Amino acid sequence: MKNFKNPLVLVLIAFATLSFTTITKEIKKVNTKESKVVWKGYKVTGSHEGTVSLESGALHFDEDKLVGGEFVIDMTSISVTDLSGDYQKKLEGHLKSDDFFGINNHPTAKLVFTKVKAKGKNSYEVTADLTIKNKTNPVTFEISVYGGKATASLKIDRTKYDVKYGSASFFDGLKDKAIYDEFDLVVDLVF
């Protein structure tokens, strides 16, 4: 018992234990050029869709099981793909304005996994903190991981992030000009 009080003996025991322990955690960086994030917003008279780019991202694994992740979204890259010409430029400018995502003051958004629960061999339920315009709220979604790819679909309530323009929840009399509070993100990751 006397030897265990010696700090050198404790260090040697710790070193020996770690030497025979396999570290199985791995962080896999997302290929931001090959990955794709598609958004779709809905209004009374239809919908619009486009893309937004990832600035960075990584998925965390313990052996082959997903255990975490974090992503930074480049909000300055938001684009509209269902329109062209002046209509496209006008909507992109409006989405980047303070009415929507205010990219001059909030050029990025962030998603950080806080809980990952296996639902099947390659399927997980994720709870994450999503930060848009310096407002953070939890979101829950499913993600599937297979090989070096992952896919997920998220439904986001924009009003929780102070994006209230055209929301019938906050403004009366909008009629067919109303924009629904929720929008979709469909994410295809390559890592």
C-alpha cells in the first residue's frame, strides 16, 4: 500500500493501463465542397427552395457508432434555385436582409449535437442546439449514416430565431402573403 502513495508509481500504472487501452473515438471532418444543404420554405401560395453551404463540419464516432457532431453554416451563401434572373436576386437579397437572416450581423449559424440515440444499425435520433441570429434552441431530427455519407431532414421553426417576416403568428391580415413558420432542411453529408 505504501508504494501507491508515490506519485511516480501512480503515473507508471496509468501509463501501463493506457498503453493497453484502445482509443476508439474518431472525428470525421465533413467535405464541405461535396456536401449539400437544401432549404425549402413554404407560403400560402406555394414555396421556394435553394441551398446554403457548410463552412465546416464534423461527425464524431465511437467505433462505428455516431456519438456527436458540430456544423457551421455559411449564411452568406444562401441561394435560391427555383427562380432565375431578377426574381432570384431579389429573393436572395431579401433572405440575406434583416427581415430574415441578417447576414451582415449574423454571417454563420451553428448546429451542435447534444444527444445521439441509436434507432437502428445506421439510424440515429439526434437532439442538437441550433443557433441562428444568436438565438439557440433545441431541434430533434433523424440522421442516417452509411459508409462515408450521412443524410438528415430537419424542420425548423424560424420564429424561434427572430425570423418573423410574413408570419401569420405575429402579423394579422397577411392573407395570401403569409409565409409559414416552419421550413425544411435536407442535408446530404460526405466525409
